[in-house]
Amino acid sequence: MNELTTIISTVGFPIFSFLITGFALKYVYDRERKSLDDTIDKIGKLTEAVNHNSEVLSRFVKEED
């Protein structure tokens, strides 16, 4: 029984620390990925708005000529 307790106390903490660190990294990665996806969607919408504005401006320029 003492051997089992010694093994758990010496090996258990590093394993526990490794698992907690892994879960923390996954949480941060998932949160940052979601933030990046949201940013990419917003940039896509802004690009679409700029393209529409460019079309309208070119129509105005053509009408003036």
C-alpha cells in the first residue's frame, strides 16, 4: 500500500498538472478560434459593403459623363 501511495504522490501530480494544462490550452484555443471566426465574418461583411459602395460610386461617375 505504501508503494502505491508513493507512486501516486510522485507520478500523480505531474499527470494531473499535464491534464489541467491541456484543458486550459484547449479552452483558450477554442475561445480564440471563435473570436477569429467572428472577425473573419465581420471582415467579409465589410468587404461586401465596400464593393457595393464602389459599384454605386462607379454608376454615379458614369451618369455624370
